Amino acid sequence: MHSTMMFFTQKGLVFSMKVYELPEGAKNSKGRALQNLLNIEQGDAVNAFISCKYLNDVEYVNSHNLVFATACGVVKKTSLAEYARLMSTGKKAIVPREDDRLVGVELTDGESEILLANRGGRAIRFNEARVRQMGRVSTGVRGMLLDGPEDEVVGLISMTPGDGHTIMVLSENGMGKRSELDTYRMTNRGGKGVKTLNVTEKTGQLVAFKSVDDDTDLVIINKSGITIRVHVDQIPVQGRYTMGVKIIDLAKRGDVIASVCCVPADPEEEAEKLDIEQPDPAEIVEEEVEIDVEETADDAAEEPEAPQED
């Protein structure tokens, strides 16, 4: 059975391709730009992708969902069945507001736990049941309260307790760490959440929020274009209130992290050896008070579904 790749753009469109339709290349080859493979309009870009083998399985698509998150803290849950028949020309997957954009998409099984994190170093955890199912052409509901107009969501995670994964956070100045899922309290959606990284001038703001295990490598790309690969099992598991450890030294270059992705660990790939320093006790701060916001009729993110159209 061939997998189908679904590509989601920041403007909320979804495109599909069979995996065998993707051009093959050597491990170190540059590859082809997605804009040359998909009918993506100028000014748009792919922000997320999902690979699925079972889009033709009626039972599977009716029991699974796609959960979306936008930069402004909006989340939406839609049945996978709504995306079972996609065209290469693209369809609407979510309708973000004019000042918003899609930042992440996760495939869930109806009982998954959702986590969002913002640039200021906070994260919120809630069960996907807290987000009611909506149609494909809709905006969504509030998932997380942000700190102001300059703040935004930087990551969406879907996790299952006990699956061996930890939560990886990385700041723009190269500080990172892993934390256990159970250190994040389960709450309702729409709150401010709890601290996931002690953001300071030294760390810079949060830029990556990922679910990882010991068989994962991080590929970190800086704004200057420099790329490094790090084995996740080198990064210590620490509490939520610490600054983490230095993953990459950017101060000498005057550089910052631009993008981070997770790939399967490859023992043949050369990776950075980290010189881990224990965190300074002064960097550990007391936990902030968490704010829960119950879903109400005037939920600021909630909008009526638009007419079903492509």
C-alpha cells in the first residue's frame, strides 16, 4: 500500500501526492523545491506535512482526526475523512484569519493529548476531546492565550502518555533540553499554560517545540545557513523551569536559529558532540500560576463554519 503525503501551507491549503511521485535523489542532494511539484501560489509556503497509508480505509479515516494550530493560538480538529479525497491542485484545509497563518498539523486517534507552546516559553496541554470536531472549511477555536500581538505559537505536538517520547524545546540562541510529558499539567484549552523554558536574554525566545525519543536526531538550521545535526540522546532530560544546556554556540557568530526539524537517527551520519554543563540553580524559577479559560459563547477564536467549497 502506497503512502500519501499531505502538504499544508501557511495560508491553510492542503495538497497531496503519492510518495512514489516524489523525485528520488541521493542522500546529500539538494532536492527539488515543492513549489515546482505543487500548485502553490506565490507568497505561500508549506509549513507542515502528514504521511498516511490508510486514506482508503473507511474505518481508519473515520476514527482519526487532523488537528491544526495557527500562530495566533487557534486550534481546529477535523475528521481525516474530510481529506481522504484530495486533488493535486489543492483544497482548503483550514481558514486562518487574515493576520494569522498555519504553523502545525498533527494526525490524532481521537484520544491524543495536544500541546502548544509560545515564543515566551510557555506551553499548554489538553486532551483533543476539548476541541470539538469541525468541518474542513472552518477557522477553529482558541487553543492558547498569548502574551500580546508580538507573541505567537511556535509548535504543536500530539502525544500519547507512556509512548517513550519526551518534549524537546530549543531557544533561538541555541539553548535546549528535554522534559517529561507528565511534568505538564492537563488543563482545558484556551489557557496561558505553564513554563516550558526559562526564557532570558541569554536563551532568547523559544523557536522549536518537538516530540522526540532517543532514536531521533535534530537538524538545526541557522539564519546564516549553517546546519548541524545532533543526536537527541545527548540532550539531558530536565525540569520545565530550567534554561537547558547549550546545543549550539551562536554568540561568536552573531547568529540565531531559523529552523529545526526531527529526523530518524542515523549512526552513519556525523553529529555534533555536546559538552553538557549542569544548569545553574539560579536559573531554576518557581512555577507560575496557570490560567484556565473555559469555553464560552464569546470564544474569541471561534467562528461559524464557512460554506463548504474548495
